[in-house]
Amino acid sequence: MGNLNYRVVLFFFAFVFGVVFSIPSLTQSDEGKKITLGLDLQGGLHMLLSVKTEMALESKVKSIGTSLKYNLDNDDIVYDALKIDGDKVVFELLDEDDVKSIDEMLAENFAENKIVKKGMLYELSLTEELAKKTEQDAIEQAVETIRNRLNMFGLAEPTVAKQGAERILVEVPGIKTQEDEDRIKALIAKAAHLQMMAVDEDRANRVYSMSDEEAKSYGDVILPDVENKETKYLLYSVPILDGSMLTDAKVGYEEKSNRPMVTFSLNGQGAKIFGDFTEKSVGKRMAVVLDGEVYTAPNIVQRIGGGNVQITGAFTPQEANDISIALRSGALLAPVQVESQRSIGPSLGADNIKASLIALIIGFLAVIIFMVLYYGVAGLISNVALVANLFLILAVMSMFEATLTLPGMAGIVLTVGMAVDANVIINERIRELLHSGSSLTKSIEQGYNNAFTAIWDANITTLIAAVVLFAYGTGPIKGFSLTISIGILASMLTAILGTHGIYQLLLPKINKKKLGFWFGIRQEVKQKGAK
């Protein structure tokens, strides 16, 4: 058996890999990928949000109105007074010959809705089952949308999770200034509900003398201008199209003024609706409405094809970027509001780091001292594998720029004991074989073979539990399971492969008469052979 073997080579490269890729995290240098500290270690923002699900029902009714208008226009059905009346969409047919066609269209496209027919008058509303589903969808969608927005904002692994029936927990690490905190809260709470709405040109000049109730009776709605709240627009309440047909949004700049603007693209159906509407409405105005405010209401001078639209306004580059993020991530079906919030200062995080490091150092030193005193040089070899294991955990987490939380630190401390456990089993198996009189070579090889099954079973069962925790857990639980999983996989490399290779490398130098020095055996061992 040669002194140098592939196990030692692999262990050496794994050790070097661990050290090299751990350096940016250990030194907190600006270069290279490094571990991101979680909310409990570096401070940040903790918020509890509630979802106004009743607003989701209103949005759903408006969406039904938009789809219904599209289908009626597409089938060339003559109708009158298509409007939203409370929790239902109401319209009236003008041609009795269209009754059969409209009934077939409604049965095909709106079967899940409650449809009430009163002669030529139709009412569409949400069934009780659909209303409940809409409310639940609004909460689930809010969780996913907020998570997407924070990820697009460039934040490292924020925690966004459903809590209770209608609440959402949000934890954002690394927020240190009031400006960043306000910007994050605005981005989270922004509904980003985009609508393209037609101006009611017949009554537009009466908008300042008209009440909301009167506008509602005409199927209209009065909305303010985003820059000047005194400027108002009278718009048809049923939108031409909404943000569900949006495919992309980004920041652009106007050619003449170089002012920031938001440009967005529509999908195929949205582009067709937009093109058809602008073709039929030349000379009229169309308003771009975002979260109930009119950003622009230009006159339509020609058909606009391609599905590309611009939102102009008095944007700063930061505001334009945040709006584009909100649009790309999707509109919230229901608005959210902050119920409670607290800022965790960096000093508390520093205390947590200090306490965790003390626990890690004490636990690490205790294990190292015990292994050397009890197993001699074999314990020292196990300690080398343990050090390599810690560096590998840090290196892998640094490569993926993972977030390290306080439970994650606890996972690292726990990994110290779990990683050395494999070597304890191996050393005990080797000592048992030496006590029985087996040769040194056979004791080492057979010791690893006998220990492998127990180590494998223990690590696999723990890994399965860690994977389940990562899949179904949130925030800190994920951090704990991540460090445990990486530690288990690293220990399989260092504790089994690495130490085995070191024994093979040192085998010719092991003094058979000083097994107490090498393996901590305190009594004479009868050897059957030299090897």
C-alpha cells in the first residue's frame, strides 16, 4: 500500500477549498462571495402585515367586468349600461336575437360565477365558494408577491411567511437607515394595481360638480391625478385591461426631457385588446391608472399596436425603479397594511454573534481536548477532519451567499459534535479489532468497513429530517436545517474519506508497540502480525 493515496489528495483539496472560500466571510472583505448574516445577527426590520381580503373581492368583480366587456365586444353583441354595481357586474342586452349567443358565452366563459337573468338584464357576481377561494388566493399571492419584490430589490434571503389566517410575517435583515426602512415598507405595501381606463368624454366636463354616487349611477368612477390631487378624471369603472396582462416592466427615459418613466409590455391578449380599443377610440382619452391614481391620460391619435405602453410622471429614478419592480412582481390582489413593526438594532445582533462564537469555541475546544486525551494521535487526526469540516461548511455557504441566522449558528455548534461522532465510532471499531488481536492493517480497514453502515444510517436519517425542515420550514428553521445538511455531507467526506487516507499515509510510521500513543489504548495488545 503506497503512502500517498487518492483519499489524502481529495482531503487536501477539500481542506484548501474550504479555507480559500471561507476567507471572505471570516475577514468580511469586500471581494469574493461571503455569508450574509440574518436578521437576528445583523439587525433589520421585523413586520407583521394584515391582508384586506375584502378588496380582493372588489378586484375580482372588476376583472369579471373587464373579461365580460372583451367577450361582448369580440362577439359583436350590442349591449347597454355595462357597469359594476356593488358586488356584481350588470349589463343589458339591446337585441333579443343575441340572447342565445350571450347565454352560450356566459355558460362557457363564466360558469364559476353566479349569473342572474332578468329578461334582457344580466347580473354576474361571485359565488360563495369563489369568494372564499379569492380571499385565500389573495393571501397566498400576497406572500409570493412580497417575496418576489424583496428579492428583486436585491435583499439577501428575506423571510416572508403566512402567519395565522390573514397575516404575513416579513423579516428583512440588513436594514440600517430610516430611508431604507421607509422604502422597503412602501415597496411592500404598494398594490401595483395597473389599469387602462377610458375617459367618459360625454360627462368629463362635469367631473368637478359630480358626486361619487352620481358617477357610480352612470357606471363611472372619479379618480385623482397622481401629481395634483385637485385634478380629477371621470373614467368608466370597467377597465379596458389590467395588470394581469402585463409581461414586463422596466425603467426608461423620455427622449426630450430625459426624465425617468416606466415602460411595460402586454401579452398577446392584452396587446390585441389595447390595439382594438385605440383603433376605435381615436380622438378620445385613455388613462393609465396605478393604485387608484391617474398617471397619464393622453389623447389617442392613432391605433397603438405591439402592446408597449409608457407611464410618465414626476418620477425620480428610484421611484421609477420601485414601480417597475412592483409591476414585474405582480399586483397585490388585496392591499396589505402594517399591523406591527420593530427594528432590531445591530448591537443586539453583535451580542448574538458573540454568544454564539463563545459557544462554538468552547464546544470545539472541549471536543478537541477530549479526542486527543482519549484517542491519542487518532483523536488528533479526527480533530484535523473536524477543522476541515467547519471550513467546508463556511465555504459552501459563502459560495451560495447563504444567510446565517442564530439557529444556523446553533446548527454549526451541533455539527461539531455530529462530525466527530463518526470518528468516535471508527476509532472504537479499530480499537476493538486491535484488542482482539487483529493486525494493524486489518484493524484499520475492517474498522472503517464495520463503522460505515452505522455512520451512513445515522447521517442519512438526520439528513432526511434536515431536508424536510428546509422544505417546510421558514426563516430561522431553514438556516438551521441548511447548516446541519452541509455539515453532514462535509463530515462524510472529511471523517470517513479524509481520515482513512491519513491512516493509510501514516501506516508505515505507526509504532505497533506504542498503540496507546496512536490510538489511546491503555493496555497491551497482542498482535497477530506485523501488518
